Amino acid sequence: MAEHTVSLDLADMNRYSNDEPFHTDEEYNLLKLLETWWKVDYTQQIPPVFYLTDKKISHDLSLAPAIKVYEIGEETVGIGLGYIAKKKKLTMNIEIITLDRTLLFDTKDEVIRILDFCRKNPIPGWDFIYNVSIKRMDPRAGNYHIIIQVGLERLVEPIPGI
């Protein structure tokens, strides 16, 4: 009888890559929005590498900048006398990490350009996207870092079954 062996390396078990998710979510949709509209002409012909994680990553910044996309929190407010619908706000972070200062600002400007361009109906189920804040982290030579906090807003979402 034939015998089959399957080997699995521990490195294969990481899931913060850009593999297709089991369930599409807002983080993945925002990442795809940035990937779809990205123009390397504005970032010194260097495309970034995108990650869906809020954890530390091991990435070679000499090859390309790293952009991490992750959700921070969601809030809802009831609408109507009988609370028949709700207004939703979702806050997300876009972290940019680069090797040099010029590329940091070029990459930040490109992210802002995409967010401004896609401000209405940016991803399925959401009406608007806007910048909440831009915060520059402690600069160190060879590791420049900016966090762009964005908000997704849905004006009215019906509550099913009401």
C-alpha cells in the first residue's frame, strides 16, 4: 500500500499574510482598497507590502515600506423612536513604516490621496471614510513610522427583524 507523508513547518502556520480570508471583513476590504488604487509613481516607484495585523512584523524595509491595517473599535448609536436602525462608526489604523524619511512622507501622501479619492462608499456596507488623525511616532534612523487613524461611517443600518 502506498504511504504518504505530510510535513508542516511552523512558519507555515502564521496567518498575518495577504492570503484570501475565510470571511471578508472591513480590515481586508480597506487593505484591498489601498492595494487597488495605489500608484507607485507617487512613491518613488516602490510598491509597499501590506499586512493585516496589529502585531510586530519582521519585514525588510530596504526592499519596500510596510503598511499594517487593523481595526481599533466600533461604536453604534440607535436611530429612531423605537430604535429601528443604527448609525455605525468604525475606527481603523493604517501604520506606515519606512526606511527613509522622504519615502515616509510620500507613502503617507499616497494613503491620504486614496482615502480622499474613495471618500464616498469606500467599501461594501459603509457610506464614508475620513481621516481622524495622523500621528508621527518617535523617529529613529532607519525606522520612520506614522499612524493614520481613519473612520468608516454608516449613516443608517436597519436592524433585522424589527
